[in-house]
Amino acid sequence: MSTKSNSQTDERTIEITPDGSIGPGTFRLLALCCVLLLTASYVSVLRDVTRVVGGTETLLALVGAMLVAATVLAWAIRPRTATVIALAAAALGFAYYLESSGLGVGVLLSASDVLLSDAVALATGLPLLRMVDAGVWTLAFVPAPVFLSWYLAVRGRYALGVVPGGIALLFLVLTGDAGTVLTLVGTLAAVSAVGCGELERRGGSIAQTDLLAALFALIIVLSLTVTVVPGGSGTPGRFAGTEAGTLEGTIDHASDRSMIGGSVDLSPEVRFTVEAEQASYWRTGVYDRFTGDEWVRTGDRDGYSGPIASPPGESERVEQLVTAETTLGVMPAAPQPVTVDGDLTQHTEVSTHGQIHPSDPIVEGDTYAVESAVIDPDADELRTAGTNYPDPITDRYLQTPEGVSSEFEARTAEITADADTPYEKAAAIEDYLRSTKGYSLEVDRPNGNVAEAFLLEMDEGYCVYFATTMAQMLRAEDVPVRYVTGYTSGQQVDDDEYVVRGTDAHAWVEVYFPDHGWVAFDPTPSGPRDAAHDERVEQAREDGSEDVDTDSSDDVPLSDEEARNEPGEEPTNIVDGNESEDWNDSEPDTGDGPDNDTRENDTSPEPGPAEPDADNGSATDGEDGDGWLAALVERVSISREAATVALVALTGLVAGVHRTGAVARLRRTVGLYWQRRSDDPDRDAERAYRRLERLLDAAYRPRERSESARGYLEALAEEADEGVDTRTKTVVERYERAVYGGGVDREGADEAMAIVDELARERLPGGGQREN
């Protein structure tokens, strides 16, 4: 039976060696901690998803169970068996995902198509939060990499152990969910795990560190700088035609996200005109998932290929002809659009919510025709609509972020205490927000859950805050609702013509009623809102701003109620829960209530001051001298990220150069042509011979280990057809005297160096005097 030496035993067991250095035990502990840090980096990304859609406790329980199972089985099963277990866990998880998505695992071909399409969509830039069943997907995704990564790490296979976790993190980088910090942390943890593992195995010699550093640096740089979006939706990333800091730029700041910001400005420029049989709110976006500080539109979009599904109840068809007056990244239409006609039809996409979107920006002068299905149930019909909601409605439109406070739920229950039906709850919440909150574009964006902050802490806000809070209050009461963005009807300039400006940008909510469909409510008090928006347009006119009017709008007063909305022409698609008896599915009704787009005076109390002049509300206004500072901070922030990427790239480059031996080769090449003179002639003579030997190696063959310097030269003279330059004998003689004799003088060393310099320039073959 073989035994280990004491030194070997100590090397495997101690953490601090007798001489005070760190032992392998410590490196093993560090390697395991790094693997856990890598795991935490991608689990934290998944946790951010479950925090929004629910399931955090289940996610953490799964992670813990996988870590325990891997630890217990680490030395009980072989790696091949562990891999099979990990794959089985992934298969079970995604089978559950398929069942929850409604497809089922029975249809294997379709199921594989769904999984493949999901994977491709995610890997090409689809964020996890846009997946309809994002929570279930995260639970299916996490077990396999956690189990296999930790199993291999416990067995000391650190290089293999970081591969499953690295792939998981890289996948989340491609989806856009893993940010810069988490990517760097996870990647550095992986590199450190392998490095510490090498130290444990090699007693301090990390032979592969340069290779690992180069590879992981390449991964980081590519993941942070390369945008891979060959698939997915084609809608412009930012709402075209608007500026950052405006209300439009906030509510439609990205193709599938609606942000909740702080103070915003209003743009008085004309965006589009509409020829329509009746006034309407012009919807541009529908969002169903609330993260706490923004709204996300789940699901992908498909090309328009025919009529879109109509509301389930009776409806009236309303036609509109929309003309873009500037570049647009949205397609305004009265809800619910059913058909699209015109040159833009081939560039139209339809979301899973039934809203139309352009696949490419719409340019000035483009027109398209839309036919919308408008429903008009009365209040009594909505009161008796019941709560028999379809499963897809309750699955998607009741979501609230985890951790909603009991105070928010209690206040909502108090406000809706006298309401017995979903309609009455919606009307009560709408009236409460209108009558207790003021309207202002000058607000500080709160931290955390915006809906909670607006209901419990804030006194005023703008449409985004009102609509977000109403949506979350209704969901807390189990009423399906979604967040909607678009424009109010705008300025009516003729019987059937409307001019819509950036000041008309708006957000509201749509509540679902069985057998009727989506009905719009607007909790924002219209009186203060319209006054502030009209003031912005009038000020722009006085300043001589361009693009504020069309030929037909400049002579029509904004506040002329009779001129702007003739009787019977006001929008009927935004519900006034207290006064209006006209209801319209998915279109804003502004009948006689405060949200009337005819801009009637709000009959409800108007708490808080009217919105100040939007000219003073720009987030980038530099009148107070702070604009340059904000710009500088933004530039510094960008440069820091660029510097981080550059530093990582430089580290990888250095490691790659070291790995390939480029520096050593460069030094040898330079040394071949130039030798620095030292104070030791013997050393210079010896180095001159080493240079000569490299020249001979390149020209003929390397010296055998059994050959002396003189014997090597004599052998080459016999082997070479043209012999070897006679000057090489002088160099060899100087070398032998320096190493084996009494040494060489300064003159002799300099002569040897000069000869080699000449031979290097001539590159032995074909140059110099040859010996026959």
C-alpha cells in the first residue's frame, strides 16, 4: 500500500503552511465561494424577474434544494450521472412551463417549437419580463445550472464547474437582463474560481491563468459591446419624433416599455392629424406588467395579416385616416383597431393586446386608414357584467409586484368599501384620484413602488402617476386592468378633423368587463391638465415656434368649446364613472365628465395648484446653470462604462499576449538584431554566441544537446552546401574563452557582438564570406 509523504499530506490538509504562505485548503474554500458568487450573479437576475411576477420564495427554495442535493451527491454519483440529473431537472421544469403556457407536453413537436422560439427570442434581445409566463420560465431555467455547477465545484472540477453558470449568465446577458455590474461580477467570479482551483492543484503555479483571463475578457467585452438582435420586433427603440425629457418621450421611451419619470416637459409641435367620424382618444400602446417603476408590454408582435379580433360585445365601426406631421414610432388609432389599410399595411405589426405598431418609423406625410370597433355599453350593463373573467385575462392582467404594502391595500379597500361591482370600484377609484390629487408636471420621481408612493405620500402628479395608481388599486381588488398610452383627441378644427400635438400625450387605463371587453377610464383631472397644456401651445405660438399649427388649426382657438367639439362629437370612449352614461370599449370616453377631451371644465374639485408653465419644467433646462452639470455627469457616466470595458479588454489583451508568448518572441527578435553592452565582457560574449545560435537555428538546424558549440559549428560546415560564414568561428572562440577559459577582454567581446550584428542584418544564408 502506497503512502504519501508528510509534505504531501500537509499540502492537502493545512491552510497556512509553516512558512506563513496560504495553503491549498484556503484556495479550495475561495474557489467554492467564487462559484457561489457566480451562481448568485445570475440568480439575482432571475430574482429581479420573480420580484415583479411573483415566485421569489419558490425560486430561492429551488436554488437551495439544488445546492444541498449537489453537495450530498457530489461523491455518491459520477459526473455523467450528475449531468443526466441536471438535464432531467431542466426537462421537468420546461415541461411544467409548457403546461402552464397552455400548450402541454403531449404535442412534442409543437412543444419543441415553442421552446426553440422562446430561446431564440430571448437570446436575440427579448427581456425576460416581456415573456407572458416569465415566472414559470425562471423556475424552469434555474435548477440545471445551479445543480451541475455546484456538483462539479464540490468535486474540485472548478474549470468545468463554472461552465454551466457561465452559460446561464451569458444567456441572460443576451436577453438584456444582466447588467454591466452583474456581468463583471459573475465573470470575475468564474475566472477567480478557476484560478484558485489551479493554485490548489499546483501549489501556487497557475499555468493556465493567462488563457482563462484572455477568454473571459473576450466574453465580457463581447457581451457588453455587441448587440445581437437579429430577431424580435422591429419597432424603433425610442419613440421617434419626440425628445428625451418630454411627456411623450417618457411614456413611450422604448418599443415595449413605458417609463415613469420625474419632471417632464410638453412639446407643442403637431404630431399627426386625424380625419374621423367622431372624436376619440388615440391609443398607441398597451402595457400589462408593472415592475414598480415602469410598465412592460409582454408577448411579441406579429405582422398584420388581416382583421384583428373585435371586442366580444356589440360594437360600432369607426373609420379614421391618420396623417403623420412628423416622424412617429407609433400608430395612433381609436381602440379597438380591427383593420388597417394603405401603404403602411405591410409595415404594420400587431401586439398580443391587439394594438397596432409600425415596424419602421413613420415619416412625415405618411398616411394610413384604420377601422376600429367601438363598443358603447351603458353604466347599468357594466354594473351587471359580473366577474366571469376568461383565464387568459386573469392570468395576465391581475399582476402586482411582490411586497405590496398592507397600507396600500388597506387604503384601496377603504376607498372601494361601498362598491359592490368591478364597475363601481373603478368609478370610486377614478373619482377619488381626480378629487384628491393635483395635476403637475413638476414632480420628483419617488423610489420604490410608484403607485404606493402616489396614493399614500404624493399630493400631485401627471397622467402617468394617476393611471398607474388606478391600475394597481384595481388589481389589488382583483379587477383585471391594463395601462394604456396615447393621445387625447386633440384640437378639433373641422367637423371631422383633429390636430394632435405633443401636448395631447396622455395615459389612462382600460378595465375588462365580461361580454363587453376593455373599457377605458381616465383618473387624471382634465381641467388643470388642459389648462396647462393649452397654455404651453399659446406660449409657443407667441414665441413664433415652428410646427405648432397646421394650415387649418392656427385660426381656431384652443379654448373655444363650441368650435372644438360640436355637440355629439366629443369622445365617448373614456368613462366618467360619476356622470357619463356613454361607455366605449377600449376607447377613452370624455362624455360630460372631467376627462372630456372637449376640455370642459372639470366639475370635480381641483386640488393643488395648476401645472406651472412647462417652459420651466424641462428636465434639461439650463437656465438655472445646472444644465451643463447634468450633461457633464451624463458624459462622465458613459465614459466610466467605456473605461470599464476598455480595462477588461486591455487585461484580456495582455493575458493573450502572454499566453501566445508574443512578448518573449518580440524580445528574442529585437535581441537578435541588437545587444545592449554591459559591464561584463564575458557575459556579452556569451550573449553574442546565444544570438548566433538562434541565427544558425533559423538558417540550418538547432544544436543537438550532445553537441558542443565548436562541434555544432563544424557539423554545420559539413552539412551545409555552401558552408558557414567564417566569422562565426571568431564568435565561438570568444564564447569558449568567456565560459571555459580565462575570460575575454572588452575589445574581444565588442568584436563578437559586432560580428553577430552584421550576420543578423545579412541573415546568414546568402550573405557574408563563406567557408568552403
